[in-house]
Amino acid sequence: MQRARSASGSDQRCDLLIAGGGVVGLWMARLASDQGLSVVLVDAGAIGAGASGGILGALMPHAPERWNGKKQFQFEALLSLEPAIACLETETGLSTGYGRIGRLMPLGDQRQLERAREREDDAARNWQGDGRNFHWTVHSSATENEWLVPDAAPAGVVFDDLSARLDPRRLCAALRTSLEARPNVSMIEHDGLRHWQASKAELASGAVVMADRLAVTAGHESFPLLSALFPLPAELGMPVKGQAALLDARCDPGQPLIFDDGVYIVPHADGSVAIGSTSENSFDAPFSTDAQLDGLLDRAHALCPRLADAPVIERWAGLRPRAIGRDPLVDLVPGDTKTVIATGGFKITLGIAHAMAKAALDRLLGRPVELPESFSIDYHLAKTARIKR
């Protein structure tokens, strides 16, 4: 196959066209390139922007009880991400800010304490892989320190040693740098996919890309794009707005992240701290912050008073993809073995993007891959039908 050319105007040819240059698309381009495929990666905006250009970077596992396919997929992805990041950082010489720092979760009352203790055995049973055991440990009281104050955890605290963090923007920059050095990868920004038929893709600019296969990895924009390209009875997901803030806290980057009832406090490798995040199903201004973020900051200050005087470096708002079925969506398009979709990971996308990309690529190439039934298009369509009833 002729190498895809990065110039606009002339038709391009490639083995794989990837529509969406967020973290899933970037990982897929890297994996496909590793396997010798020629790749054209296109994005309607800037590559590595959107939700992938956020600031939070929390990599938190689901609770260890009521184990299911999605939780197992995420657990295995969180384990395999660590060596994948190490390989990427070695190749590019760039840091992604990755660190397995663990997570603190304050407990507000006796009922929460009892429930947390029940989960210790669940974690011992389910959080095992690659010869390692990870732990969900309950402490009856919070240790007095400058990070999580005891008053914020009157019934104790949970610490898990599986959670990690990375810098989303640094990750995207490292992935992009890796791809820029590869002769079989072309990247096109500000020119998204508009039409796809019989291996012919037309971009918004009118440029044409001939591709053997198509992967739709455009975050929340994947849902209307897929509906426009294929005769599906309904859109498979929606955007959910999130707001976050980045503080110049100059904190110890080895401190664990804190999670409490929707509030994330994530210490980054450079000493900054990210605070997030809202989940807004309805919104008027998708990329503007408002009083809801101020409320998150107030709650974060109550959990960690030392952050109260930290200057705000940035206030961020963006749209994350949530599939109708609430699980990630990774599947071949019905009736088309040459088109795959990979999106809908919502808040856990950053930690599983490489695994979503690998599974989607394997599906495209006809390789056996086991995925939870809840990741399929049929599952999400059935969920849509139930919601409408």
C-alpha cells in the first residue's frame, strides 16, 4: 500500500483511516503503525484536544465488588497501561507524568465504614493480575497530615494502591511525537470526516482519502458521525460536560489522589493539583466554566485546606463521551466488517484508551478478541429502545 501523504489536495491512500485524534485515536494509530499498516489520522479540530486535552488525569479503578466484564477490562487496562507508558516515554524521551500514587477516600459515617470493609475481600479476590495483588485497605481514622484532614473523614479512610495519575496533555503530546516520527502515519487537523462509502472517505474540505478500513474514535462526536454514515436507528451516546481546575499548589507529587463523592483531587508530577469534575447532562455553554466549578473548589478546600491559598492556573470545561449503555462502545458496525467504533469510555477513557484501541484494531483485522457484551452496538441500541419505552 502506498504511504499516505500529508499534503492536502491530492487523494491519499492508506490501510486505515482513523476519524478522531483524541487519546483513543492516537493509541490506535501507534498500534496500527507498529503492525506495519499505513495510517491517516484526521480530526475536525486539533489533534489531542477535546476531552483528551483536559487536566484531571485520574486513573481510578471501579469498586471491587459486583465484578463484571467492564470492571475486568478496566483492571487489565490499568495494569497494561504502565508498561505501555514506559515504552512510549523511552521512545520519545517525553514524560507523561504517570505515577501509581494510590487513592484516599474519606468515610463519612459508620455505614460507609462497614461497606468499605466488605470491599476489602472483594479487592483481594478481584484485583489480581500480572503476578501482583492490589489492595483496598480500610483505616479506622485518617492520619493527621497536611493533605487529607481528619475532620473530612470522621469514620475513617480507604486507601487503594491501584489508582494512578498521568497528565492527559503530556500523554497526547508524547503519542503525537511518536507518530510524527513514523513514515507510515499522516495526521490531518481541522478537517474531519464527512462521508464514507466503498473505502472512499471525503473530508470536510473536500479532500479524499482512500482507505481499506475506517475507525471512528472521535469522542462524543462519534455518535452523530456514526449515525450520519450508517443507517442506525438511533444515536448511541451523548456528550456530558465536565469542569475542572488546575492549581499551582507546589505539592508533593507522591501524595495520593483524593476522591470523595464526585470530587477529585489529583496531584501531578510537576507539583500542580487538578480539581474536578462535574458531570452535566444538560448545558448551554459546553466550553465555559461557572459556579459549579467554584462549588467543586470549595469542597476540595474542605478536604485539603492547604489548597485554599493555591492560585488557579486554569479553569477548564469540555465534553466527554458517554454511551447510552454507560459502558464503553467498541464494536464493528453491523453489516460492515471494515468499520469499527471505539468511544464512550466517559470518565475512565484515559486509563483504558490503549486497550480500547487494541481491541478495536483486532476486530478490524479479524483477530479473535473477547469483549464484554455490554461494549457492543446491539447492547447500546437495546438500551436506547428501553429508554424510549
